[in-house]
Amino acid sequence: MQIRFGFGLDGIKPKRTHTAIGEKEVGPIGFLSVLETQCGIAPVTDSLATRIIQYLGCLKACDTPDRFYHLSLATDQFNVAKTLLQWRDGWYESGWDGLFSSGVSGRLADMAAVEQLAAKKVSLGFGQRQQTILAMLKTQKTQIERVVLLDRPSDFSPLWRQILQSFDVTEQPALLPAAPLGKDLHRLQSTLAQLAAESLNKGEDGSVHKTKLVGDHSFVVVKARSKAISARLISQWLASQAPNNSDKTVAVLTGGDGVAMDDALSAVHLPRLGFEKASPWRPILQVLPVALELLWEPLNPDMLLQFLMQPVGLLPGRIRHPLAKVVANAPGIGGEQWRQTLTDLLEAEKNREDYSDGRFKQLQADLAYWFAAPRYTPKAGLPLDIAKQRTLKVASWLEQQQPRWEDEAMRALLGAAYGQASELNAALSNLLADGTTHIQPEQLRYLLDQLTGSGIGIVDQYAECVSGQPQWLVGARQPDSFNQTVNTLVWWDFRALPLQSAYPWSRQERQQLNRHGVLLPDLDRQLQRQALSWLKPINAASERLIIVLHEDEEAYHPLWDQICSCLENWQEIKAEDSVLRGDPIRVFDSLTPVKADDKPLVGLSRWWRLGAGEGLAPREQESYSSLEAFFYSPYQWVLRYKAGLTAGMLQSLGDGNLLKGNLAHHLYERYFIENGGLLTSETADRAALNNWFDQVIHTLLAEEGAVLLQPGRLAEKEQFIDTARKSLYELIRQLKTANVVHIEMEQAQEAPFFGGNLRGSIDMKVTNADGKEAVVDIKWGGAKYHKDSLQGNTHLQLVTYSYMRQKNSAAKQWPAVAYFVIKDGGAMLAQNTDYFPEAIAIKPDTDESHAVIWRKMQTTWEWRRKQLDRGLIEVSVSGTEAAADSDPGEAALTIPKASDAFNDYKVLTGWGEWR
């Protein structure tokens, strides 16, 4: 067997694939794996997270107050263990034998003391595996006949050089500038080589004489603001060159995320090169972390919503999705809406055609397990046996799911998620074995992050080839991977790279390490080797080099600074200008990019017209909300109620004033329901009220307002509690002064009206000792807005509810109306003090009864109805001008010029300069 060995060869290689028997081209990881197989050594399968846990146990076992890591370990044990494990692994790769004799610093002595235990308990690191191979090669033969080094022997570590002494080694000469003399590309290659060798001509002032290029298209720089645009331009050019490239090799080297490049190639029917963008956020990879997050107190409603909204989840979608809607409206578990929805869902399960008693009982058990299990505070920590139990539950579910999917990509994702769950279980078992009983949330999240790492790529997107066609297009991610020439190189996303950082040990400690055989790589030499590796793809190009720079990067590749320092007059293209205009690009063989179609956004229009009112017929049933849209924003009425356009399944948690208003409303409702809707001296007693409030408020927040229990929101939560308490006091005071004796909350109403049937729910209907009714609408804030509506007789919601009570009550009278505004301690707002003597009275501008206002509403409805019957829909948004048809006349409501302050359909109504 022949091994071709070099740096950068453990990933995608920039060469045509070919059939080879007895030959491998590998990097350090691949070569070590081959050697272990040849020597019969079992592979090391433990993850980094598992090794961190193992080493952490050793650090704890050896910990005393005088250890150098003692205080840090008590503060951040996992990061300390990871850092010291990296020290240890690095030393082994540099030749450490695990021992230090006398004459070393306290830190090194402590590390040696820990290593006496770690050598037995911690899975082997890369350097230890190398040392094991080195020892076995002294007595054991392999089938490797020759090793061809693709990099300089001196660039390899001492351990690798010792291993290589066991084989017949030959060196492949370094790549020299491949472009022909006289070409700009050759000038670039030779000038950069001279710069690296410090042999460039300099002026008297020490400045470098820049090499001037002639512009022969062999070296081109593309600058772009958008990676999508640059990828589109490059892929179109490559597609145009495909017929001429069957006997050539074109390499695409990506500096970072090459997925955008692959997507662009696929769009022009070229094969994907196999670039990946790993992500830990694949939905299936989030099942385990989210399931564990549900164990913390207070419950994180964001995690609960994610648990319910995942595309693939631990409960059936028909159960999770309705509950997600509940949580989005009332963040928490256990509220009235939650309980009612669960009851309805379980009843629906009983009515399924495929109902099974066993499956139904299992569903009940699963619901209790995921939502009613005990939760634990961060201070106390999560018991490790509980964490293991939940991890195993998820692992079992993942294992059961795999055979149910025919899609190979999904099965691969499930397999990866199962592997992570199994590794977490192993890590938790190691912690338990070391005597740890509880784990803090940040520690558990750290373990999950280590296990997930950078995640996994999109499993159904991989390198492709075209049947019957030669493989002329190849990809690469590492500059080090170039060891043979290519005709054209596209270096896409030419961005900055992380450089070797300084060692964390003092000069004295480095000398002590050196005396004990730990030969740390020289940092200057490491940087020089890295700089030379950047030249490998440059020198590999024989005909053309294209460098693509993205202006959104914080910094460009260091090689760009070198190019700018010693060359000038290169050919440069602005990608956006070329693609958007569709102009021919001379330096790209007169490529004419496919011009991006200029499709302007639809402009604003005051009126939409549909033929003869098709699809705009009256609805059988309306509510106040739909009536308001019908009057003021007919476009919203059409889009919401006739077109059926509503928010999608992606839910967001209720928060802010809307949530606080709902919470306060439900608090009032619970209070009056528990007291039978009666207001007596006993139920209104201040001390009793305080006692009841204290018992109820925290439960209410946990069930329906858990967002206010999250870290960082303590002040907001306390402010809400104070406001809710004071407003309840004030509401009861207002009711007592009005001599109210009976209260009904959320009373459903239904009545016929001029447009069909009207339905609604009255927040609060009260009756005083004289038997007279009043309707109270509860609002969180907006006192000024509601005062203005009372003053201008535009309080249409209250009038609508009053109308329904007038229709439905035995007295057939229009009841009094008022707003109760919760914020700032509560305020009752009414047009007079006839019913509520202590209300803030807002005198209306005109003396109009509810009946008169209702007739105006009817006139307005008839006016809008006629417009819709003719197919006319008014789009009353800012930026449009009202016309004669926008005025319903004096007998109707006053219609504002624009009505789009709350507009879910803003992007559908057109665009203008004002937007």
C-alpha cells in the first residue's frame, strides 16, 4: 500500500476522483486511522464531551486548596477541564510521557499529579494514539510499503517524523508557479514567492517596488457585497465554460461557507461539490436540549413553545400544535385555556376511528411526563438521575423513530440525534460515578453544546457527478489540500483566518517542558508554514486565478494584504453591477450574466376593484372586531374574513401590554367567579382580598404569564403584580360606590343586527341594587385614547355591547357603559357619573344617545356594503388620498383619511416612498 500524506487532506480534495487499489491520500487524522487499523488497534469513539467529563473527575479527585486550578474549578469546572485537557493533549502530541521530575513549576507539577490518575481514566487523545502507534511499529509490520510526503518533513511534528522513520518515505517536490511566463498569473505567483523569500527589490526608502500587471484576464478580482450575487456570477461563468473544460480541471476553494456556492452551481445545472455548513439547529437535534429545558423552574415558555412547535416532536403533532396556540396566547402550563384544550384533545382521541385503549393511556402518561413532571431550580440543580432518565426517554424515542422513516436523510438525522443522546447519557453516568449528584443549568447546556458541536450538515446535499461526463469541476476547503496543478482556481470568499495564538505558559515553563521531552512547535515556524500553505493554491493555477472578496467580511485574507503591497493594476469586477445590469464581462470571456429581472413592488392604490363584488358577499355572522374593520379598513375585512389570510403556524409568545391585560382580566374573572359574582362587604374586605391575591397571583403567572418569571424580568414582574393588586382594589371600590351587587365576567352575547347575526363577549356586565345594568370593557392601557373615543362618541365597541344587551335583556333598555383602564392603578372612564359616581367623567362633544350612534353605524354599514357589492374595496392606508367615495356623509360615522395603525397586511397593500 502507498500512502500520500500531507496537511489539509482530511476533507474535500481538489482533484478528480479515480479508482485506485492500494493507494490512499490522507491527512493526519486519516493516516492515524489507517495505522491503527493496520496495527489492530480499536478506534477511540469517546467524544470530546465524554473526555472532558473524564478529566474533570480526575481534577476533582486531585483538587486541594493549593492546586493552581482550585479557584477556577469552583467557578467554571467544565471550561477549566476543557482547557487543561487541551494543554495535556497538546503536550502528548509534542512528546510528553505523562511525567515530570523535580524542577518544574507548581502548575506543571499539579498537571503531572493529575495525570497519574488521568492516564488510567481518560480516553486516549491524538498524541497518545500516535505514541501507541510508534511503540507498536517497533515490533509490528504493516502493509504500507511507501509514504509519499506532500509537505516538507520539517513541517511535521517530532512524533510524526519518528513514525515516518518506520516507512520508505519519498518527498513530492513543492508546487512551483504553474502559469506560463509573461502572464499576469505568473507575475503574481513569482512576486508572492519573492515576497515570502524576502527577495523583492526595494527602493532606497525600503518600500517594495510593485509589480505592474498588464490585464490579460489570467488574474481577476471579483468584489461583491452579497455572497449570493458573487456565487451566481461565478456559477454562470462556470456553466458557460463547461463545454470547453472536459479535459481541464477547475477548482473552487471556499474560505468559509461554501453552501451558497454549491446552491448557485446547482441552479445552473452543474454538480454540487459537497460543501457543507454544519448547524446544531437542525430541528431533530433540538429535541433533546428542549426536552431537558422543561425540567427547570421557572419554566421557560420559549422552550415550551419550541417543544410544541418542532416539526418532529415527542408527542403527536395533532396534540402539540393546538397546545402551541394556547401557549402563544397564555405562556405557561395549567391555565384554564390549557386545561380546556387538553380536555378537548383527549376527547377527540377517544373519537378516533383507530382508537386504542392502550395507546390512549400511554398518551395520558406522556402528557403527564412532559408537562406535569417536577421542575428544579437552578440553585438546587437538576438531579443527575432525573437528567439521565429524560435523556434515555428521548434516546428511546429517537431509536423507535428511525425505522419508521423511509427517507434516508431523515434517518441519518435521527441517527445523529440518537448518538448525541447516548453520549450525553454516558457523560452523565461518568459524573454520577465520580460522586456528583446534581448539575446546574449552565453546566448541562455546556455539555450539550460540546456534544452537538457545530452540528451536522444538510444530509441530503452531497458531492455530485454527471453521468457520462468527465469530472472537470472540483472543490476544496483547505489551501493545504493543493498538491497538483489545476487549470483554473476560483478562491471564493477570500476572508481572514484565525492565526496561531501564543502559548499560555511562561518562558521558564516552556524551557522546563522542553527538558522533559515536550518539544512544542515553534510559533514563528508555525506561522511561516501557514503563510506558505496559502501559496499552494495560488501556485497550482496554470491558466487563471479568480479571487472573490466579500465586502461584508470584517477582514480579508492576510494574503490579500500581501497582494496589495507588491502588485498593482489587476483586473477587478463589481459583481452587483455586472449581474444587475446584465452587461457583458470582457475579462470573463465576454460572459453576459443572466440579468436580474427588475420587478418593482406594487405601488399604493386607494381602491381595489373586483368584478361585480365576486367573493364579497355578506357574512352570516359578525363581531365588533369585524365590524370595525368593515367600517374603517374594508381591505382588512376582505383579506381576513373573505380571503382567510391569517398568521401561519409559526407562533410567537404573547408578551407586553396584551399579555398583561389578559393576565389582569383573568385575575378579575377568577376573583369574581370564586365569589359567585357577588359583591358583599365580606368579599370586598381589604385584608381578605390581599390574602386571596397573594395566593393566586403566582399561580396565574406560572400558568399564563411565565415570560414574566424569566431571568432579567423581576422588576417588570413586581411592577405588574403591584399594578394588578391596586387595579383590583380600585375596580372593587368603583363597583361598591355604584352599589353593584352582581358581576358576570366574559358573558357571551348574540343578537340579530342590520348585517345578519352579531356575536361577542362582554368583559364585565354588572347589575346594581336597582336592577340596572352596565357594560364595562377592561383595557390594560390607552387611557388617553379611550377618553378621546368617549369624548368623540367613537366608543363603538361599548355601543355594540350595549346594543346586544338592549336586544337580549328583559327591560329592553340600553345599559350604561364604561371603560376600566388597568394601568397606573386602575381608572373607570365614562361619559357621565350616573351609574359609576366615582368614574372619571368625559363629556362628549355632541349629545348623542347609543341608539343614534348605532343608526350611524347602520348607515356606514349600508354605504360600505354597496361599495363591496360593486366590487370596490377601499385601501385606507397612509400614502393614499381619500376621494369622494371615501366619505359616507353626515348621517354616518366619520371615516378617517387612513386606518392602518394596526395592520397585519401592510406588505400586501402596496409600497410607496413613504414606506
